[in-house]
Amino acid sequence: MNVTLLFNTPLEVCIRAIRTCWDSFHKSDNCGSVDMELVYRVGNKNKHKSVLEHLVYSFEIVDISRACLQELARHRMASLSVKSTRYTLKELRKEDSFLPLNNENIKRAEKYLVLNKQSELVDSASINTLESLRIALHSGIGNDIAKYCLPESYKTQLVYTINARSLQNFLELRSSKNALHEIRVLAFKLFDALPDSHKYLFSDFISPSSL
């Protein structure tokens, strides 16, 4: 899994929004420590969180599973543009069989699947499902029909845009030890990809627990 920050709103926009509410521009120190503390105090301590919605982040997320994507989509205050399987299953049409389950074939399968390495039975089932999908494609079935064979472990990628208020909520829920392991990894990678100057707004919401 790889996460790259593509864009972020400058903190100045949030500062201006806050100072507009109270007409306090005369107290600004031009994005210095006073303004930085203001954003934290208003957004995090006083929970006037609507001002945090002016901060927006766009990430590129590569090689998460469809299972993880499904959980990511439950966080509705975000925009997702996802790689289309309808157009990209042609990659799989070129492959030879992934069976038997030897090291070489498992390595080839990992190009397409997120294998959790926690259960040999689950990973074997994923690869067998991938092989069924490959056979369906080789038989001439169209992508729109064949994609119903996709395993939940099938890899995808997307551009993910979310505002700071919603990202705080996401990090709090998904960095928890109770969350799906893969989406926990994603939560920490999203936090790590943030600009260093913005992380102080999110550090209270990320679990201190190691993966």
C-alpha cells in the first residue's frame, strides 16, 4: 500500500475563516504561533469544527483491497475516484494459470491481490477465486459480467479527498485496534502523509498503539 499527498489547503485559509467569524484579524501574527494555536483551540478544544472543513486534503492511495475500499466508502464526507475494474481486467486476461499454489504463482498473484499472510486458508481461497476470474475472462466473458467473480482481496487504487473535520473522525475510528488491520495501516499512512505543519490538528485522533 502506498499513500501520497497530492494537495492540501494552506492553513491560512482556515485561519482566515476563524478570524472572519470573530472579526479578529488585528490579533493575527501572519500564520505564526498565535494563529496556529487559534486553529487548534477553536477546532479541537472548543469543537467549532465547521471551520476545519475549509482544510481539504487529496491523497493518492495505491494497492488497497476492495474489502478496504468498501470500509473506506462508509466515511461519506469524502470524495473517491476509483480505478475502474471494467477497463483494467484486461491486465488479467494476459496471465497464465495461478495454480498450483507454489511460490512463483503466489508471487504473481500478489500483483493483483492483497494477501493478509495471517491465514493460509484465506489466501489460498483468494488465489483460487482469482484463478476462477482469469478462466472466466479467457472464456470470452465480458468484463462487466466477469467482475462479479472478483475476490474482496483484489487490489485497487483511488484518489481520495477529505476535509480536516472528517479526517479527524476517520483517524479516530480507523486507527483503533478494533478496526480492520488493513484500514488501520491506511489510517497511519494518511496521517504520515500530511504536511508536518498540519499534523498537530490530528495527533489527538490517531491511536498511539503500534500496528
